[in-house]
Amino acid sequence: MKTVTDIENMQSYAEKTRREGKVIALVPTMGFLHEGHLSLIRMADKAADLVVTSIYVNPTQFGPSEDVDQYPRDIDHDTTLAQQAGTDVLFVPTDKAMYPQGYQTFVTAEKLTRSLCGAFRPTHFRGVTTIVTKLFNIVKPHIAIFGQKDAQQAIVIRQMTRDLNFDVEIKVAPIIRHEDGLAMSSRNKYLTPQQRSEAPVLYQSLCEAQKMIEGGERNPNVVKKYTQKMIDTIASSKIDYIEIVDAVTLEAVREIKGNILIALAVYIGKARLIDNILIKV
Ligand code: AMP
């Protein structure tokens, strides 16, 4: 595995790889890698000849009150894990190279970014679509892999790819969880031992919601209320949202039917955790 920090070097390596007729897969990450990220890298390794994993804590997807400098980082450990999982090129650009002085161009997806996380983090997806566009232009992938953990992000990226005619196949990998059900996340590091022991309630509440729906409940408000009640038992929790939405449009549903996404964002102490479950009714 080689590490590339320079944008031009990455571009010329990608061009050379394409000329050789090889398939490039990109796995964009913000680092502090865990099994969730590694599952994406393994999927990329199966699908492509050259796997590029990017590690970049993208400042434009953090809001003014969110501390980008506090985001956990461990590039040495990431390098080992990324290589073991099948990465060929680790792309680790600098802020200066990605957003040089005078930078002023952003990519925005509209409707899909207004609900769920977008309602609470109004500039977040603009940062995501911008950085992914830049990574597509730098890494020139045939395939890009994202996690279902960030369900809205995956849908927004698919939309952007369609709307802007990027010649990139978007693949979405399932959520990887700890044994107790908590979705793996770099942000779990912010949890105290007490909070960590309570955090699996998030997934448990989604599973209970699923059971209610399988039992015939069709009123989203009833399901949401029950889920909220479970999460409220965690002393340090603060719910941003629990929503039951159409899995394609991300619009809230009045009746539970078809392909449904139940998505939540909850602060447990300092950590803003997200999770979701897809249900077909
Ligand atoms: P991040 O480093 O948090 O920006 O995540 C990079 C990519 O890994 C995104 O596409 C995430 O959706 C994906 N990812 C993060 N956590 C998980 C997980 N637990 N299971 C599957 N994919 C994940």
C-alpha cells in the first residue's frame, strides 16, 4: 500500500491506472477506522483492481458549533488497518491542498438535504457533496462505496451522482454493529463508560419499532412515541430526531407502508450518534 498526500500525484496515478484498463474503487472516510469502514474497503477490494481509501476530516461538513479539531484521529493505526483490509492507495490530503486560499465553489443537493440530519446540520450535506465531488475528480473511481449507517448521505450522493452525470457506480454497504447492537462509529469514542453501556438502547429502540410495525402498527406517531420513550430512559440523551420516512424520498410518512426508513440522531453526552433501520411493509 502506498500513501499519497499530493492531489496531482493522486490524479496522475488514477489516470495511469485507468489507462491500464483497471477498475478503481474509492472508499471516502474521515479516518479513525473501525470495522464499519473496513467492511467498505473489503467490498471495494472484491469489486475493483485498485482500492483507494481516502482519509480526510472535511472541515466544510462541520457546522460552526461543531469542533472539527476535536474529531478523533489516529493515522498510524488507520494506515495499518486500511492496508490489512485491502487498500492499495491511502489518499490523505491536507486542508491547504483541498481548500486553498480563495476557494469558493460548493455543490448542493436541495430537497433531500432539508430533512433528517440536514434540518439540524444545515451546511453539513453541502460539505459532503462538495468533498465527494472533489474526491471523484481526484481519484477518478469507477465505483464509490458508502455505508448505510449514514443513510441520508448515501441517498444524497446517489442523487448528486445522477444529477451531475458522474460516471461512478455508487454501492452502499450494510451497517456494522458491535455485539450489543450499537452501530460502530468513530464518534463512539466520545462516550463515557456509563454512556457506552447505555448507547445500545438506540438500536434496541429501532428493533422495537420494527416489531411494532411487524405486529401491525401503521401509525408513525405511535411508533415514534414508543421509540422516544425508550431513548429518554438514557439520562444523558437528547434527541435531535426520530423520523419514519419514505426510504427513497426521505419524506415523513403519514401511514407506514412500502419501503420505510426509521432514522434517528441522538446526543448521548457529547456524542451525536445516528442509526437507522430499513423496513419493507
Ligand atoms: P466516516 O468516517 O464516519 O465519514 O464514514 C466513512 C464511511 O464509512 C461512510 O460511508 C459511512 O457511512 C461508513 N460507515 C461508518 N460507520 C459505519 C458502520 N458502522 N457500518 C457501515 N458503514 C459505516
